[in-house]
Amino acid sequence: MVRAQLGNIPIALVSATPSLETIVNAEQGRYESVHLVTRHAGAVLPEIDAIDLLKTPPDRGSWLSPPLRDAITETLAASEQALLFLNRRGYAPLTLCRRCGYRVQCPRCTAWLVEHRLAERLQCHHCGYSAPLPERCHSCNAEESLVACGPGVERLAEEVAMAFPQARTIIAASDNIYSPRAAAELVTQIETHQVDIVIGTQIIAKGYHFPLLTLVAAVDADLGLQGGDLRAAERTYQLLYQVAGRAGREEKPGRVLLQTYMAQHPVIEALTAGDREKFLAAEKDARRAMDMPPFGRLVALIISGTDEAAVDEGARNLGRTAPNNEMIRVLGPAPAPFALLRGRHRRRLLLKAKREVNVQAAVRDWLARARWPTKVRVQVDVDPYSFF
């Protein structure tokens, strides 16, 4: 947007799920908006239903609820295709010792190592560190005590193979779709019905048109709702709405199922009711009440370094010189959600300001007053999109 403005270049922002900032800009007349009210080729929007896992839970050690298993069976019987969406690579997100409770963690990040059973490795998805699957617990030295906790797409594929042994299944994740050629081969396999069930992460969530794909199921619709991210609900709505759009894109009607433990969450209710406007109105009201974007400004400062004591010193110095008045408030310093990332310790401050404040000038003045050790790095992110 900035580049287009500087060059006086017309620009079109095209999305089925525009951000709340874009929607507010359109409402306030900064952008012009054009709505496409029908789907491609006159296809009907799919019906979206929630499966309340508190009422119909999966069997122990399973991730597919009885209603979802029934829906898959019906889809296969009709010679149609199903997409099982789980935005989690690998086999399991956590490896735990059942004797002492030890969790296998990345030595360079505040993150658990993800088991990739097909590659027989544990891997950090943040820094790339990997190690062979251990034979014994690093903490208590117990043998055969480590167990996989939670599902990834590999584990889900394992369950699908047992439940539907005749179905042709493929995993669509960045671990195996690593080039344009591999992506093209995947699309061809699905379009020519060489595949019955697709098990995929967000790389399969949007942009694809599969005529025979009539069932989409979010295996863990609650996944993105966890954590303290300002945009967690908005992002989850966008992602689930996009993946739901893969179902029923031609004459065969589509169906979408959301497995959830929070059937009354505003995101789930908005999706099942098809009431996007009500959800957006609630999001806008909540953000406006707290002066959060797009009704306020945020600037994130990340202080990082390999020396934890120096990082803490720099963070304290920045905190002492931080501006605080009726227009600007600074929160922190505090450990970042990833307090250790790629071997660097990280502390975070968050500047929150009224919309009319020139935050760039405020931050420049703040940094000019502050001092920090030379081996510490200070990163400034105006209007941050990530809060990690």
C-alpha cells in the first residue's frame, strides 16, 4: 500500500476474508470496495456445522469423532472427496516422558520439538534444529518411556488409514510439498480423482478448485484461538472460512464440519450461522473499547541477544525511559512469548497510543534517550502483525 501511494499507482486488494483494518478503511472512505456476491460458476456456499466434542468426543487415542467418521463414509460411498484440515505439521507437537513428565524442548528456542515420524526426527519449526528420535528420556534415563502427545497431519493420516483402509490418502504439508512441481503434481492427483482423502495444513486452505471435493472438516477448529494474540479470533475465522471454501465448488453441494470444544465461541457461531457481519461488528466494538488497531496504534520493541543479563539490562533501561502520558502507554518489559529464539534471549515492550499520535516520532525520541549494551539488538515493529 505504501509503495503504491508513493508511486501514485492504483492497487486492488483482493480477498474473501479482508482484514479488519481493510474493512474499517473501506467504511471510512479511504478505500473503495466492490463485493462479489456469487461464487464461481454459480456454486452454492457449503453448509457449515459444528461438531461439539464435549457431546460426541472421539474414541480414546483417536481424533475423528463419530459424526465426522460417518460423514467421511458417506462421502466415499458417493465417490466424492474429503479434505481433513489440521494446521499442524508432523506426527505430534509434543514428546513427553510418562515416567518423569519431561518434555523434549528445542535447545535454542522456547518451543517443544515436533516429532516427524516419517523422517524419524524431532524438529523445531522455529529455528530448524533437529535430532534423531531418542531411545531414552534425557531427564530420568528411562527407556521406552517417551510418548507422542497430540495430533499432527502424519498421525491423522495413520488414523485415517486404519479407519478407511480402502481410501486413497495423501498428505499436503510443506514437508512434502516443497516445490512448484510437487504442488502441481498434488493438484493433478486430486483433480483426476487419484486421491479420496486429502489431509492438509494451511497450504491447501485457499486458491484451489477441486470439483469432486464435497466434504471439508477442520479436525481441530479451536487450534488458532489459543494464546494472547490480538488477532487470534480474526485469523482463525479467516483461515476456517478459506478452507471451508474448498467444499462444493461446482454442481455437487459441499458440507463443512468443525470439530470444536468451544461450540459457543463467537468464531464458531459466526461460521455456522453464516453471520460474518455480526462477528466483525463484535471484533470492532472490542478493539474500539481498548483503543486497539485499527482504532489505536501499537509499536512492538524486541530486545534480544545471546547474553541474557545484558538483554535484561537493556530492557530495564528502555522501560525506565519509556514515554507514558494520556496519549501513550508502554507495557513491559516482559519476556516475549518466545523468550528464547534461535539462541537469542528476547524481552518485549509494547507501546500503545491513540490513533492520532505520531508513533514513529515518539519512538525515535524514546530511543534517543535510552541506552543499552552494544551486544544487545533492539528491533522496532510499527503496527505489528505478530505478537511472538
